[in-house]
Amino acid sequence: MTYKRYESYKDSGVEWIGEIPESWDMKKSKYFVNILGGHAPEGLEECEDFLEGVYYFKVDDLNQNNGTLFVSQSNMIVSRKGIRIIYPDLILIPKRGAAIYTNKVKISNVKCIFDSNVMGIKVSKINIKFFAYYIFSRKLNDIADVSTIPQINNKQINNLYITNPSFNEQKSIASFLDKKTAEIDSLIADKEKLIELLKEKRQAIISEAVTKGLDKNVKMKDSGVEWIGEIPEHWEVYPLYRNLFECKVKNTGNIEDNVLSLSYGRIIRRNVESNFGLLPDSFETYQIVESNNIILRLTDLQNDKRSLRCGLVKERGIITSAYVGLENKDDINMTFIYYLLHSYDVQKIFYGLGNGVRQSMTFVDLKRLPIVFPTKKEQNLIADYLDKTIFDFDRLINETESLISKLKEYRQSLIYEAVTGKIDVREEAV
């Protein structure tokens, strides 16, 4: 949508803002704000009654709509001395750490206290929503010191130059942005829900195909495995070690330099030139893998229950020996086996092995895992069907994720243009 501009403009004197409407001026934030520090809660129950009905905000709560009610004994303040309960109309932003890059700016409309990683900003002589939108448009990491641990201090906020239209204009701009960002956020929420539904349907199709086959009229039998249920009568269930064995070829002498990585359930090439992640002194300890090998990351099982742990190798390379690599003994379709193990992975079957207490598994722990075996012809048909079907689902998911990214960019751009006067939204707000 195209919005009109103000009649005349002047230079703001601030590079990232550029021109502002002729009737606006610029001021430092210190004329509008009172910055409040947070607490490091620890200890006693004696404050529970005193703090009843008071919200306690942590950095993670800035992603949520309502924060976390301060009731847990583990979150109690030591004593009433020094506790500052902040009443409604307070801007909260991350003060240090990676949360700064997420650019979370929140207005608290409840009585609250907050932890030491959160900064509270009380404003006067300026519309609180306009100020919050302005902070959001600037991006917190542009304000912060990011030389070591990203952090924002009082001086950086106080010295921030801010546009200063009339108070009525501030209210109009804030009202316009409330409406428009709500519409955009609703669209984003719809698209995110669509992605979840697509992923659920995608997984249901995989699980159905690898355990029930493609023939809807085939006679079924009990597999004897609880999480598999019934399978076609002519299919077999064997322990994994009968048809699969562990890859154990070490990269001795660094004969292979194509470093691979398991990322979100996919085997990808790793950029060893970047500084992202830890790299070994030598890749000789890595294992060599070939196309159609299957890689399983079976470490940190108890602490990480969200990652996808299974990937299919598409090219020769090396990967950390901390992962379990699988090859086929017999003439079986490894793409089918990958989809089957992926289905186990999504169902979190691996977490229940070893009585659910081990932090990691080896091939020895894995080798008796029940594996479903259709005929070779059916394995090929199922693998081909899933390759095509999952490709279509992934394309839809990627397109929807791209649209979400564009909506977020548009939201950011709209806020910037409104609070810096690049567009005149006064009539739009009415």
C-alpha cells in the first residue's frame, strides 16, 4: 500500500534517519526517559504475599504476551528492602546477551519487577507506544555494544536521538502502527500455523508410508512393536544389525577434506573457513562417509528433545565420529531406511531406549532397534513416492517461510517509515 508524504522535509542531522517533516524536531532520549535496573531474585518465601499479583519478567518473557506471574518460590526476592515494584506503562528491552539480536521490545501493562538482564524504561512527555515503536525501528543491536557480549547501557539509551513530532501526531502514528502491525502479525500467525499443519501432514505421510505401505487394501498383521503397530502381512521386522552395520572408516592422513554436518535433519557441507562452531585441530578423527550412508546424532538425548537427529548422506565426505554412521549389508534401499528412521526420530523413539536415562547411544545400543522391511520393490516405490511428495511439501513450507520473512521485513520497514516521518499516516490513523 502506498501512503502519502508530508508536504516538506528537512535534514534530521542523523544519518540513519535522513530527512524528517519540517514541523518535527530531534531530541535525545534523556529528555523523555527514566531508566530502571532489574533484580537478581534469589531465595525466601517471605515476599510471596508481598509480591502477590506482581509479574516477574525475565528476558525469555519478552517473547510472550503476558510474562510470567511471580509465584514460584525459586524466584522469590531475598527481602522487601530494595525491591522496586514498577506499575503499568513500562517499556522492557533485553539488556545483554543474544536476546538483543531478537529486537524484542515490550510494553508492560501490569505491576511488575524484572531481572538484571532486562532494562526498564519509564517515559514522560512522549507517547509510550510511539517511543517503543521508535526503539523497535532502530534495532537494539544497532544501539548495543557488540564487541564482546552484546549489551545496552543507560548512556546508549539516553544519548539516542529520537524524532519528536507533536504529541497528537505521536498518538496518531502509534494508533496507525497498532492497527497495521496487528494485521501483519495476524497474517504471520496464520502462515506459521500453516507451516505447522504442513509439517504435521508431511510427517503423517512419511509414517503411514514406511509402516503401512502404499496399498490401502493389503491385509495387515501386528508388528509386535508398540510404536509401529500393524504392518502389511508379508512385511518383516528384524533388528537393525541384521541388514545394517556401522561405518568405521577413519580419515587417517586427512585423505578427505569435504567436511559434512548434520543440520535440521539434513547432511550439508560445512564451511570450515567460518568461525561458527568448534573445529578440531585435525580432521583425522572424523569418519569417512559415502553417498546413501545414514547418520544419527545420538548424543545429549536427555537435554535436547527438539533436534532432528537423522540424515541421509548425498556425497562422499567426512563427519564427526561422535555420530553413528550406518551402511547396508544387503541390497536394501537406504532412502527407505532413512525415512523409517526419520519417522522414529520425530516420534522421539530414541529417547526411550536404554531405559531413558542415558545421555547418548552407540551402535551397540542401537543395533537391536526393530526395523520394518517390505520387499525391495516396495522399498523402491515407497522411497520414490516420498521423495516426490516430501519435495512438494518442503517447497510449500519454504515458500511460506519466505513469505513470513517478507512480512516481517515489511512490518519493520513500515514502523521505520512511520516514526521517522517518511509517510504521513495521520489520516490513516483516523
